[in-house]
Amino acid sequence: MKVLGISYGYHDASATLVIDGQIVAAMAEERLTRQKHDAHFPTYAIRHCLAAGGIGTQDLDKVVFHEDPHTKFTRVITASLAPFPHSRREFVNSAKSWLGNKLWALNTLSARLDLEPEKITYVGHHFSHAAQAFMGSGFERSAILIVDAVGDWSSTALFTGEWVDGRPEIERVTEIAFPHSLGLVYSAITAYLGFRPNDSEATTMALAAFGTPRFADVFREIIVAEPDGTYTVDQRYFNFANFYKGAYTDALVERLGPARDSGAPLGLDCLNPDATLSEEEQRFADIAASIQCVLEERILGLCSVLHTAAQTENLCLAGGVAFNCVANQRILDDSAFTSLYIPPDPGDGGTSVGTALYTAAQAGDLTPTGLCHSAYLGKSFDEGPVLEMIEHVNPAHFRQYMKAGVDAAQNKTWKVERFDREDGFTELCAAVADRLMQGQLVGWFQGNFEMGPRALGNRSLLARPDDLDAARRLSTLVKNRAPYRPYAFSVTDADALALLDIPADQVRFHRWMQLAVPVRAEAADTVRAALHVDHTTRPQVCFAEDNPRYHAILSAFGDRYGKSVLLNTSFNPSGYPLVASPEEALVMFARTDLDVLVLGDALITKVRPD
Amino acid sequence: MSVIERIKVHALVSIFWRSKARMLSAVNGFQATEADGVWHLLRGIEGADDPKVRATLFEHMIEEESHAEAFGQVCRAESVQAFAPTFYEREDIFPPDTPVWKLIAYVHVGEVDATARFGVLRDALPPGRLKEALKTIVADEEGHIDLTHSLLLELGATESEIRKTYRQVRLRRGWEGWLRSGKRVVNWVAVTLLSAVYFAMAPFFYRTARAKLRQHKVVYDNNRIKGAR
């Protein structure tokens, strides 16, 4: 059976192709359009998924959409009517958008894919998330927790999942309705802190480590714990039903103080934890710490409900809030669950995976344990044409278009060295490892790009993990990244326990950078540049069977450094998604202070003409 | 640019752009247009066979990307809220197998239009970040006009073929502009009608809506799986 899963319309549009129970390709539209969180119809993701499967649209047996358009439309219109008479703009914009397009998503799919309507179907949004989490987990039976901003109508959903007679059974335990939403509260506080909601929640989480939760009681009053373990949100503080007025109200400002302007200075620095903060800076950090603290408490409450209902030690987690790696680790530390699975892209970009897998499973195409899928499901590229092109590129022509601060006067040219794909790879890794040891910054581009927002060794920027100067250069002259956002590292499975303070049986939970864990005190200096101020990090433990080439460069560096560990961050400039194509990687190499670019088997360096 | 167009731009700056939000919305649109141009050039590079042509397009793309960023920086600097870039739905200008020189001709005509519009805007603006950004951008775009034309000649097109293609592209862009104007009219009509619907219907339904939003739990099954079983 050939199934295409589709998500689009709100954010993170994506497509997934499953053939005979195997994921052939899964990718977010943003990678192919260079628009972060792109919500438009995933034309290019669909095109490349079909190409990867060697099929056309007419070969598809089912196309499955990731939400119920009619339920969602009802919710959106209800939300825009409730604040009457102050919501005309909200109503008009919602009605225009939905009546003009989104309500007819299934018809749109039918028309744009030129398929008969009978082949197009949908599953509920949170059900899509639940399927996405459970189907890839490898668990025979599991509790499933979905927490995001809002789905069709619910914002939080609790399920149980079980394989029965070779078919997955996913049953609802309970759902919390919009506008009671942990995800929306977290996004509203992100906006209050001057960051971009629905995008920069990770920045709020990063800020939390600099503060103490002295406002936690305020948030406990705002997000009220209910006796049954769920929660409600006091709506006086937010404008979720009328967001054109802003995500939060004056009532919140009265409780917390003035909101932060987006351009206001924030002198926090992961690499300089002793920096003195102003009173205002400390207040914002404390607010971030407080919302983080209460978010974790409420999630633990939900876990308690779910554990009682599901009677299993296994938990699958998805929804946008599952990107909160600090809360994820708190679940492992403080809930009754001992085994955790979070898919590579737990957000809306991954719902296309869930819909496709679930539909395939209903046809009997899947087995419960054979599914733990790879994160490397995106498109791959031939680097050859780019390498030919480089011979004709003159860096002097675009010297004035370097990123601010990059020394354009260095007058460097580019040197390309090619290595044999099989026999030369060890030599290539050795050359790169030597340069990393010298403090150089490396762009590492290999094979298919990753599903999900994390760079897992195919679209990664690498640096020596103890080199604070390299990390600063990476932040200011390559990534344009705020200094209060910490870096993370990749480590081979063999060296993971020497660096990370985690039980041995949890090493496999760290394949995709989804949990923040403490680093062993004796290893802190080894990875100083990839630590947060609280001495935690969000590691990727790399197994050779997951990504042999990335494992090889880690090992080559380990031969020189003593530990097979590298600072690893996403290969993208600020505001863009991870680079997809070698041309995009080359643009970033050209305009920033990156020293080395590895495109497949080619090593590109910047050298002075003399 | 015609006198009428110039008057329109001056009116835009002196009247509509008194509202900073409107001005930033427009600049965000410029950012999106430049970023869209970068993406089309990227597509052009992928579609070009000749490495030299790819290299020229690559260098051109880097300049356009810096323009998009310059507009984004104006938005960031002028707004108290976090910058959220405008996005357009990506759509190939030509079918995948179209020769790359057609795309270059399209880009050329776009550069001519952008140079004229941004030039008038630059002259009409008071001193500030946007004016400074436009000075650089207009100078670059003027260079791009020559660059794209030369590239078409390098690719073997004759002057008459090029002029004919420019005319076709202008017709197409004119049609696209006409469609955009039509959409604006439809949008205005829709806003008016839906506003009327809002004031006619909402008084009867808002209490029900508020009651519905007070519910803490989802009371019906919104996860029914239509047809998937």
C-alpha cells in the first residue's frame, strides 16, 4: 500500500510517503522553500517524496490529511465570535482564510494531486500526533501524551496505544479543550519576553536557566491544577480567542511587570555565567524560569493521570511542547514512566508521518516492533554540480555582502579537495578533525537531510567542544545567535557515559537531541563551549548504525581529543530552516566566518592567495 | 517610472507610511519579495547545465539574499515586537524543464521594475534606515540589470530574441499585477461582506461561543478517523 501523509495550513507543512509499511521519505516544506515553519501547501515536499518512491500521484492508494478541517473551522469561528463586539477583525480574517481555502483542504488535495476524492481522508490532529509518537516507538503498549498549542479543538490529549492482533489501537483517555493550553501560555510568555511566539519558545526555555522561579506562584494561579490531575488556564491574562489584540492582557503585565521590547538588551551569556545582570534582565530570566517550572509541574500532573489510566511504564510524547527538552527530562526524572519515546519531529511537521503510518498499519502493512525509524528521511543531493560551479565562483565578487562583522578584507579564495567516497573517507575525516582541533568552524553536509529541526550530523555546524572563542565566533559571525542560547554536542555511544550523568539504560533515548541532561562535573571542561549555565546540555548520542559517516568524524576527532565529542549546531543562519541543498550550504560558507565546508566527499577551505 | 507612479509613491510615503505599522508591513513585503527572488535563483542554479552560468547566478543570489536581510534588519530595528517575516507560497515561474535563460529574462525584467520603484522610494523617503538600505540596494539592482542582460547574450540569445522575451515577460508580469489588483478588490469586498455578517450574526451567537470556550474538556470525539480504518 502506498500512503502519502500531509500536513499544512498552520505551520510546519510536511509530507511523508510510506510504501508497504516503510517510510520512504518524510520532509518539511520549509527545507525546500527556505521559509522557516512554512505552512503553505507542501508542493515541493510532496514532489520529492514521490520522486524518492519512484511513483506518481496516480499510484497512491491513500492520501491522509493531519486534521479534521470541519472541527477546526468550528473552533476558529467560535473563538472569533466569543469576544464580540471586539473581534470583528479576528472573525473576518478567520472566515476569509477558512472559507477561502482551509475548510476545503481535502478538496484542495484532491485537485492539486489530481486524485479521486475517495482516496483522500483525514485523522484528527492530536490523533495524528499520537500515531506519530506511538507507531515509531517500538512499544507493544504505551501511554501517549500530546501537548501543543491547539489542535482541532483540544490543546492537550492523553491516549493509550496498544498493538492488538497486528493492528494499532489508539484510545483516548481525555482531552483538554482550547483555550486551556499549556502551549499557548508558553507562547504568550515568549511574546511577553520579546521573542517571536510560535518560533522562539526554545529561547524562553534557554533563558529559564539564568533565573530562579520566583514568579512560580503567579503562574500556578494562572495555570490552575485541577483535582483530577489536568489543568485550566485563567483566561483573564490572555487573548487566545482574540490574538490580534496581542497574546497577553494588561492583567498579566500587572502581575509580572512591563513586557520586554524585542530589541531591548539582554546581556546573558552561556559562556560567561558570572556576568552581572541588571534588575530587569534578572526579572525576565526569573519569569522564564517560573513559566518553565509550572509547565513542568502541570506536565507531571498529566503524566500521573496517564500512568494511572494506561498502566504501563512506557510513554510516547509529541506535540510542540515536546520540543521542550528540559520538561522532557523532568518526565524521565520525576514521573512514574521509565521508558520514553519522542519522534524526531514531534511537532506538526511530524504529523504527516503519523497519519501515513497509521493508515498503512490499518491495512496490515506494519509490525509493532519493526518501525523505529531513522531521522534521515529528507532529500539527498548530488554535490557534483556544485563542485563544478565552485571553480567559476569568485569570492571577491561578493565580498561586500558578507555578514556583519565578518572580516571581508581577508581576501581569501577557496580551495577544493576531493576524496574517494569509500577509501578516502578516513583521510577526509582526519583532515577535518585536524582543523577542528585548531579551532576551525566546520560545515558538515552529508546525504539526506534530517526530519525535524535538529541537526543530527547530516546538516551540522561543528566546532571543538571546549573552545569558547570558536563558540563565540560561531554565534556572532556565522549563526547570528543570541549568546544566552546554549550549544549542544554530539558524542559517540562509546563515550556518552563518560560525559553525561545519565543511567546506562537511557543512552538510547538521546539519539535526537530531545532531552536536557547534566554533564559529569569531571567532564565539564571537556565540553565547556557546549554547556548551559546550569551545566546541562541537550546531547545527541550517535550510534554507528544510525549515521556511520557522522560517527566516523566524531571518532576521528576523538582520536586526537581524547573523547569522541563535537559541538554540534544546526547548519542554518538565524531565521532560516536547516540548509537543504549544497548551494545553500555554500552560500552560508561564502557569507560567514565558516572556515571549512564538507560537501559529501569534498573538503572546501578558505585560503589566503599567498 | 511614470509621473503618476511617482505621485503614488510620494503619497504612500507621506500619508500611508505615517503609520509605522503600515510602513513596516510594506518593508516586510519587500523582504519577502527579495527572499522569493533568492529562491527562484536557487531553482535556476539547480536547473542550469553550464557551471559558469550557475556561478553567475550563485553570486547574484548572494547579493539578493543580503538585500532581503537588509529589509529584515530595518523591520527588526524599527519594531518593538519580534520580527516575523512575511512568507509567500513558493511557485516555480516556469515548468521544470524550461531553459534557464527564460528565468534569467524574467529576473532581468524584475530587476528593472525593482530599480525604478526602489529608486523613487529612496528619493521620497526622509533620512533613515530604510533610505540607507535602499541606496545600496538600488545601486546593486542597477548592476543586476546589466549582469542579467549580459548573461542572456553569453547564453547565445540574440538581441531580438531577448527583446521579444522581455516583452513576453512584461506581458506576463502585467497580467500577474492585474490578478493581484483583482485579489485586492475581492479581498476588500470579502472584508466588507464578512464585517456585515459579523455584526448581523455575532450578537445571536457570541453567548453560545463563550459558553463553549468555558468548557475545560473536549466533550465529543474530535478524533474520529474518517475512512482511515
